[in-house]
Amino acid sequence: MIGGRQTDREENMAKKKKYYSVAAGRIPGIYTEWFGKNGAHVQVTGFPGARFKGLLSRREAVAFLKAPAVRKRTTRTKKAKIAIKTGSAVSPADAGGVALYTDGGARPTNPGPGGYGVVLIEKGSRREFSGGFRYTTNNRMEILACVVGLEALEAPMAITLHSDSKYVVNGITRGWARNWQKNGWKKSDKKPALNPDLWQQLLLQCAKHDVTFVWVKGHAGNPENERCDQLATAAALAGDLPPDRAYEKTTAP
């Protein structure tokens, strides 16, 4: 895990976003920093229904502050559900339970060196996880990030999982992964489904927990999603990474 670097994180955030507009939080308003006692982070973490966004100009921040709240529509499946939101601001305490943010990718090529990043927010406390492999894929790291975050919770819980991967979100909420599993990890066209080892782990976690999957647009001002991207990128570029044995086994000549 990459941790203990809040100063670097604040500096990276400041370079990307100059204003943080909190439309719904402990003290709504416009903030010029994310972390710290006077930052926006403390206004939204653990606040039910918080609505916020990082922006580049004060004019945009004011407009977001005045904008009406986005309505939420929920679609359920047997073991998982997805909350569909048209706005880019997502509460870290959505559904009154645990908030989980995940991201993964391969850098600089796909397949290639890969990493995942996870931010877990539970009862006001915050944990971060990251890791990487020498040769893997974007999609494998996206799934693994979800697995790592869910496995960090020992007792069954209600969790809102935020991912910018439609592959992951649709794979669970549209029942694709469960159908592949039922059909011996074969797709409808009879071709092998990819990443069955990781989908199996994720399905087990979804059966254990009450997970709400929320798709968020990547690089669109969500601070926690951006933090996960930073963690995943740093892990992928760390060097001296272990092998993703399950993947390398399938690609061996």
C-alpha cells in the first residue's frame, strides 16, 4: 500500500483542481483545498447524501453549487444492484454504509505492467490499498481492485462500490459474469470468457456483501477516483513487480 504521503497527494490534487464545490455537506460552499481541516474532504466524508465536485474555475464551482440535485434511479439484479447517476459527484457515504472506490490499469501498454488502487471509507476512517504485476491487462486490474477492497471487509456489509470500468459494472449488474460461470465460463457465442479466476472471486464477494455498483466517469473531477488512479499508476510503474501467474499462464507460447 502506498500511504503516509498526504502532502504529495494534496499537491497533486491542487494541480488538477483549484476549487471544490460542496452543494450538500456539513457546511456547503466553495473550498480551495481538498484535504486539511479547512478542506472539502471533511465536509462530505460520512455525510449522507453529500454532493460535491472538483472544478478548475470559481465560475464552474458557483454553477455547480446552484445546480439542482441529480435524481437517482436504481436497477436491481439478484445478487447486486447498480445506482445510475447522471452527475459526476458521488457521495463517499452513499447508501449509509461503506464507500469503496476502485481503479486499475496497465501502463504504458495494455497488456503490460499493471496496477490497481483502492480507497475504502468506513465510518469516517480511510484506508488505501495498491499493488501491481509485471504483465497483465487493464480489465484484470479493474476486477482485482474490487476484489481487494471487498476482501478488506471481514463482516458482511452494505457497500457502495464506485468504478469507472463499464466492463466491471456491467459484468456484475447485467448478470454477464454469473451467466459465464453457470455456463462453465463460456460466453453466449461459446467462446471462453476472459478472466474467470478474478470474476469468480468477485462473485463470491458480491454474495457475501450487499454491494451497490456505481459507474463514475474517469478523470471527471471525482477526487477519490483520481486518487485510485494515482495509486494504480504508481503501482504499475513501481518496477520489480511479481508475475500475474494466472494471466501469464494463458499467454505462454
